[in-house]
Amino acid sequence: MKLVSYLLSEETRLGALSKSGDLIIDLRHAHRELMRASRGPIRGRHISRPLPTRMIEFLERGAEALRTAREALAFVEERLPGAKQKYLRRRMLLPLATTQLLAPVPRPPKLIAAWVNYEEHGKEATVKAPRNVPLFFTKWSTAVIGPGQPIVLPHISRKVDYEAELALVIGAGGKNIPAENAYDHIAGYTILNDVSARDFSLRVLFGSPGPYDIQKSFDTFAPMGPCLVTRDEIPDPHALGIRLRIGDEVLQDDTTGSMIHRIPAIIACLSSIATLEPGDTIATGTPSGVGFTRTPPRWLQPGETVRIEIDAIGVLENPVVAESG
């Protein structure tokens, strides 16, 4: 499934993309339709309590919610040819093109990113990539925005950069998760743009080393989406093409197979530090081609649109605007 969070009448709702890819199916409504049609148990189908309307609550339900959502989605898809207009009137079905998507997890409990997890990115940044264990930094979850929402360039920065990343979302939480069990704790995968104000750090401002998480946590500095692709649809997350372009300019082009530390190692390491919870979002690092390493540097400019594409997930696009005032 390709799960989405979207806005309807100022309310956050949970949906899934149709097979055609141009429609959103509201999962709570779809499940209600399934129960109404059955009027009792249907052989081979699992009827459960109503589905949540928000992503984190859905992930907290675990396998039960995923099974129910798949059955409800299949039920509606089977009837789409003859019932499309009825479903549109009921708002069980919404056109993707006219619906505002939010980030799949609009406010992750934790937003964590792997630091220098691609060898070539380390080389271009003249940083020695960590080999023994992965290293991490955090982004504030208030930085998260969805597809189509603008990246706002703060007036106190002149050097805002882009970073295309594959992100995973935790489903089943846990502590001290063995690497061999890591995939059991993943709900799915999405795209994240790790936007950074490169000129806003302790080293730049005061000439001393220190934490630089704050340069990555400005509002709008974590575009995410367009959907959360469930783990079963991506059997190997290390075999995906990842590309970033601005206009006709291709700036990053690699595969997730170039990661130094693979996803099981990332989850094992993080869960040895803190308990992972449903909805926690972990960005897995960026390939080479970021703006600050180019000659001349390539900073984001108002009026541009950043487009990131990852195979099997889709496209995340965000316009760039200057901060008002």
C-alpha cells in the first residue's frame, strides 16, 4: 500500500493511493463501507474496530490495522468501476490532484538522520565517514512539511542547501532490536529532503566546533512524502535509485545501495540508545552532489522547485520561497 496523510475540511485524514495512482481512498470510510456491505462476518475477511484517521494511531495498531486496511482497500478497488461517482460524493474517494497531501507522518515523535552515510558524500565534504558504527543527528519535528508546501528560506541565512534521502518509518517499536529483526519494526519508506542552513552553526558563527542540529531544524526544513510505501512493497530498500533535480539541473543521482551503514545496522544502533516508537522517522543519509560542496556553491533560491524521486516511492516536490518580512 501507498499510505498518505491528507487534509480534508481542516482535518487530517488517513488514506491510500488507488492502483491507478490518481485517487485517494479514505481508509476509515472504506472500512465502514466494507462492514456495511458485509452485515456480518465475511469468510476470509477480517472485520475489526474502525480504523484510525491519523497515521501514528494507525501504526500503533500494528498488523491488525494493516490487514484491515488492505481488505478495505481491496473491497473498494473491486467496486470502483461501477461505484466511483458514488464514492466521490461520499468523500470516500478524492482526486489526488485537488487534495492537499501532508507529510505521511505530519509530526514524528522522533526525527533522526544518519550522518555522512554515503562514501562519496563524505569525500566531497572532506569528512571522514564513520565506518565502525553509524552516527546521527536530530531534526526538530516542527520542520516537517508535506509535498507541494514551500521550503521557506529564513532571512538570517544565505546558504540553504538540499539533501535527498530515503527515510524509514517505524511501525512496531522496540528497544535493543537485533539487526536480524530490524525489518520487522519498519512500517514503510518515504522520501525526505534534509534541508540545511549551512551558514548557521556554532563553527560558522563563533569559530568553535559543536552541535549543528539547529541549522537543519528551521521551520519547513524537512519536506517529506508523497506517501509511505509499506515494507512489503519494497523487498530491498538498498536497491533504489535516488535523484534530485532543480529545474533541468540534475544535482544528485545515485542508488541506496551506496549506503555505508545499512538499515538493519541503523535500527540496531539507534534502538540501543533509545526506545523506538511507532511513527519515528529515520533518514538514512544523502548521496554526493549537495550544494555546499560545488564550485561555485549551489544554494536554494526563491522561485525554484526541488524535485526528489526515489524508485518505488514516487516524487517529492517543494517550491522555494523567501521568508516574508
